[in-house]
Amino acid sequence: MKQIYVLAAALALTAVTANAQDNLIINGDFENWTGTNPENFDPAGTTVLYNDLITKETTTSQSGNAVKQQSKAQGTTQYLEYSDLIPVVPGHSYTISYWYLDNDTQARTRLWSSWLDASNTALATALQSNIQLSDYSVDGANWVNQTVTVTAPEGAAKIRYQIRAYHQDGASGGYIYYDNLSFVDNTIAGVNDNNIEGLLMFPNPVSDSVLNITSSANTEKTVAIYDMLGKQVLATTVNNGTVDVSNLTAGIYVVNITEEGKTATKKLIKK
């Protein structure tokens, strides 16, 4: 991941507090679906492998909707994988968490994610052990919360968030249920700093091109938006209370706002 931080970005991130933890997995609760797949969990390639053999489950869920994924024949694994590679910062602490239900003797599951470098090449196997678990799930009637807290190793630029479903004891056709996937940067847990009276930023999350920023004074504001690597992705002056965010990709951002010498830092989620 890029590790070049401009001074302004560093200042923006110093306003981060631990008031809330921000899930970098968008739609990790599987509430939004497009066709047969949850949003941001798209099939890839022609082989039945990535985000295939899954169905929307509304009854057997940890909360709301869940994903039910079928295991395949021996020698074949099914991947539940977040479609976007998630940027990480070496040395930052991250928590991977998800819920699964393995109540089937013909399927089992385990976490099998990967640290990648800037060219999307997997780091050395020895660096993957904390996010590629050796133990499989054990059959049981209750939902289980799998949680792993790790430090991104040197050279890591991204993580491929992946959970795998396997056949069990040579038998296939069983099911694993998944719900509430999350990936949290514990070093940058939340943003909430405001010295501007009456400041409002909406909608948030924003899904279209217009972000509204208003305040009691409603005078000219300078707005700078940074991604979670500290890279400035947008800088503008606001006179009419709106900012065009159509060029931002889905993710979490830090927004710095300055008005009449006063500053505010807000978290923005772009869907």
C-alpha cells in the first residue's frame, strides 16, 4: 500500500478518535442484493469458485439477511470473497470478524485471506498464517463469531478478504451460513471532530454524486477529502453547500472542512 503521507493528510488523520469502529466491508451484513449475489460479492471468472453457489437466507441468519454457500465435490473449494481489495497500512492493527453457522456434516469452513503487495502479489506464506487459519470449523447448532486481530506486515498494501467453504470427509453438497462480515482498522477507528457551529454533512453514507455541507454561518468553506491511506483525493471550495463526489469510489473517507478559520473532521462513507 502507498505509504507516502502528505502533511495535510497526516493532520487530517490526527483528528481520528476511537468513538466508533468503521467497517471497511461495505454490505458485510448482506442486506443489499443485486440479482443472485449480495452487493460487493460478485462472481469472478468462468469457474464455479468465487462467490458462486450462494443464496440469500432470510430465516437462518445471525441478523437480517445471511449468505448460504454450498460446498462442492472433493478437491474443489468455494470462496466467499469481498470483491474489492482493501487498502491496508503496514504496522496498523486490524480486526477481521464474521459469523458463521456450520451445522452440516458435509461442509466446513475457515478464514483464508491474503496480504498483498502494491502489485497485488501475495506476500510470503509465513506472513499469512494469522489470516489463513489451519483449523476448520466444527459442526454445531449455534452461530460462531470468528474474530482475528492482526498487524499488517511490512510490504502489505492490501488484503484480500476471503472465507472458504470445503467439502467434509469426502462428502459434498452441505451448506455454511455467513453473516456480518467486518474488517476494522483499529489504528484509525473513527472520526468525529467539529469546531464549526451547526455543521451538517449529508447524506452520509452518500450513494450519488452530491454531498451537502452546511453550517450556521453558511460562508465559504474549503473541503479536502482523504482516503484511508491519507492520500488526498478531492480538494474544493464550497460556496453553494454542495460537493461533487461522483469520482469517489466506494469506501470510507476522512473529510476536512474549514470555515472562517475553524475546522472540522468528519467520516464519509461512499456507497
